[in-house]
Amino acid sequence: MILCSIRITAPSETHFQDGKSDRMNVDTSSNRVECVATDYGLDGYLTRCVEGKKATDVRLAAIAVATSTRGGLGKLSIRGSSSPPGVTNNGLSAIAHCCPSLRALSLWNLHSVGDEGLHEISRNCHSLVKLDVSECSSISNDGLAAIAKSCPNLASITIESCPRIGNEGLQAIGRYCPNLHSVTIKDCPLVGDQGVSGLVSSGCSVLSKVKLQGLGISDYSLAVIGRCGNAISCLVLAGLHNVSQKGFWVMGNALGLRMLSTLMVTSCRGITDLSLEALGKGCPNLKHASIRKCCFVSDHGIVAFSKAARLLENLVLEECNRITKIGFLNAISGSYSKLKSVSLVKCMGIKDFDHMDFPTFSPCQYLRSLSIRSCPGFGSGSLAVVGKICPKLHNLDLSGLSGITDSCLIPLLESCGSGLSKVNLSGCSSLSDELVLALARLHGGMLELVNLDGCKKITDASLVALADSCPLLNELDVSRCTITDSGVAALARGLQPNLQILALSGCANVSDKSVPALEKLGSKLVGLNLQHCPSITSSKIDLLTENLWRCDVLS
């Protein structure tokens, strides 16, 4: 059998040209080997990816033979499918025997690959530095421990949806892999506190990235992370339903996360005002924070957190429905704030000011990017306050705020004295040409991106203004706007030497008459979206696709 007898010294009768790479197919009926193209990875090693029905033992045997004569395989990704025969331990054994230079291995949805396959990798591929195992139901702690004991240079490991991998496997990784930098563990029901704590407290001084999602761990694991995670710079925690407020509070107060710069927490009921403040105080170098779907965080917690995390530059709040406009504005303003980017998404506790007697807030001197998306309660009163306290914005995203009007947004545009470069107003269906004309007049010289998708009151007049005033415009989306052929022609006549992406999806009044103008624009375009434009015939689409060979035309 070809799979059982392959070794690194296997002969090859195939000759290659210099500078070319190879991929080989094996005809099992004649043992004939066919060579096709592949890619080189880092350090001159080959990189291969097989997936779906092409992921078979025979294909892996072909890869093993081919790459053994070309400097070796450095990276291999295998994505399985439910269709037989699929990849088994035999295929992985062929790779192991012929590819000792293998440094990165990814196994996805391979239910017929088990511990035997990983044992073969561990015996032959001692240079392995990255291992990803996802939805491999036959791999257990035994196979993972074999890798840990034989691959001391392992630096990154991802384990996802593997029901037989638990604490013993993680403890082995922590014990035998002193160079481990990155760990991701997701949806593994057998992983508990012993595994996570053993991994983190093993004495590894270089572990810098940790992601734990959908695990049954408790407060104890977070206490260990807070105590022993001295080198952790990025921490992602999601769906940890057994972790309480105490766990997060202890993690912050343990004072071991002094190198932490990025914290992302999603769907964790243990994140409360008290624990969030503790994390702000216990992570003095925190610069990026994302709090998503944490239902117990309110105004007090987010304000206390922003005050405690003095170096915080980027803040994302999503589906935190106890946060109100007062808490949000207090969190981003103040002399203590160093925030440069803030994003508020789907926070239903935001309600607009009912009168013009607004509270006084300190200016946000460092804030350059503000994103308020799909918060229906954020209206004209709130925007007026934002205009007063955010004078130096460069990027503005108000997508999904269908209630805002020209009259409440134009004052905000007038207050942005530094000049806006990226503006996303998609889904703001109440806006009209008056707003776009003001945008072009006030910020046209700086604008690089404008998104007006779904603003049905926008007409050709807006395209004329953008064409005349925005020489730096790189990306324009006017999908589902009331645009006609005249607007497209005006855009083509304008001076947009940098325009690379144009979206006209859903513009029913753009017809075949716009094809010459689109061809003129297309000399610089790399992306053109003409989906759902019924007035443009398929023959004209084909013509555009042929003539604009540099451009990706969607139709």
C-alpha cells in the first residue's frame, strides 16, 4: 500500500523547473503521479491546503511525496467533509514520514483522524510550532500529550469542539511546551479548572494570548489567570456562564495582568460594575477593551472602568442595555480620558435628551473615531452633545440610526474642525441631499470613504457635490439610493483619481446608459457592485466585466 510504505527517502521520477512549486495527484489505478501548482510558505517551505472532497488519504500521500523533494512542507491545512473516504490516520502518517520540516498543522472536521495520527506527527515532526484542532471527535488527551512531549517548540495551539480533549491534555501542553505564546480553547466540554489552571500556571513566562470560550470553568480559573498571567497581553473570554462576579473581581485584584493591553469579554454574566472597575484598576497597561452582551454593566461600571484604565485608547460596548446616554458620554469625556476610538452598538438603554438643557461634559481631546450603530434611541439631542465634546473626529459611523435628520447632523459636521475622512451613514433613511451637500462643502477635501447605503432620499445632486468636492475619495457606496444615469455621469466627469470602490447595488434607475461612464471610472476601480440593478442588461454587464479586467464586478 502506498500510504503505509511512504518514507522521506521515497523516489520521485517527476522533474520540476526552477522557481516552480508543485502539487501532486495520485491515480490509484495506475500509481501515476500528476503534478499541479502549489504555493511556497514562510522560510521557503511549501504551504498546502486541502478541503472538502479533495481531503483524502490519497491526496495527502501525493503531497508527502511531492514536497519531500522540494525542500519540505512547512504548513498543512486539512478541512474535511462528511463525504467518504476522507482523511484517516494513514494519511496523516504519510505526511509525518515524509515531512519532518512541518511547522504548522491545522485539522478541521476530521472525525476519522485520532490519537494514532497525532502520535505519528509527534514522532517525526519535532519542528512543529503551531497546531489547530477543530471538530476532531476521535482525538483525545493522549494524542495531545504526545505532541506536547515531542514538540517543545510549540508556540500556538487552538482546540475547538473536541469532545474527548480535557484537562490532562492541557496540563501536558503547559508542562512540556515552555515556548507557548498563544492558546485558544473553545467549546470543549471536558476542559475544566484543572486544565486551564495547569496550562496558565505551568511556569511558562511567554504566554501572551489566551482565548477561552464556551467552557465550564469557574472563578478559580480566572483567579489563576489574574495571579499567573504575567506575560498575557491579549485576553479573550466568551460564554463563561459558570464564572461569577467574584471570579472577574479576583482576576483584576490579583494584580498579575500588568502586561494586558487587550481585553475582550462577551456574554459573561460575571462582568458587573464592581468587577469591571476592578479590571480597570488591575490592568494598568490596558489599551483596548471590548465589552459585549454583558447585561449587568451599567453607567456606574463603565464610567469607573474608563477612569481606572488611564491608558485606554479603544472601547467597544455592544448590547449592554443598562448603559444610558449619560453614562456613555461621561465615560468618553473627562480630562482623564485618552480614548481615541469608541464604538457603541445595539445598546437599547440609550434614550435621547428630551430638551435642550443638556448636561455639561468635558471635551474628548483625543477621540478620533466614533461609531454609534443601531442604537435607535440616539437622536438629535445626543448628537448635539457629541458635536460639542468631539471636535477632532476623523471617522464617523452612525449606521442604522434611521431617526436622525439633516438638521441634527449638520451641526455635528460643522463642529468637526479637524476634517472627517471616513463617514458611514448607511441605513440613515431620513437623510437627504442637504446633508451630503454640507458634508462635501465642509469636509470634501479630506473625505476618503462615504457610505450612504439605504439613504433613499439621496439623489443625483449628492453625486454631483461629491464629484466636485472630494478629490481624495477612495470608496463610495450609494446602494439603494435614488441615483440615475445622470448622477453616474456626473461622477465620471468629476476629479476622483483615487476612487477604487463604487457600489450602486439596488439603484433601479441606473441603466445601460451608464456603461460608458462606468468604463471611464473603471480605469481606476478595483471593485464595482451592480447587484440588483434591473435596468442594466446582462450583455452590458458582460461588456463591463471584459473591459474592466482589473476590476471585480459584482452583478
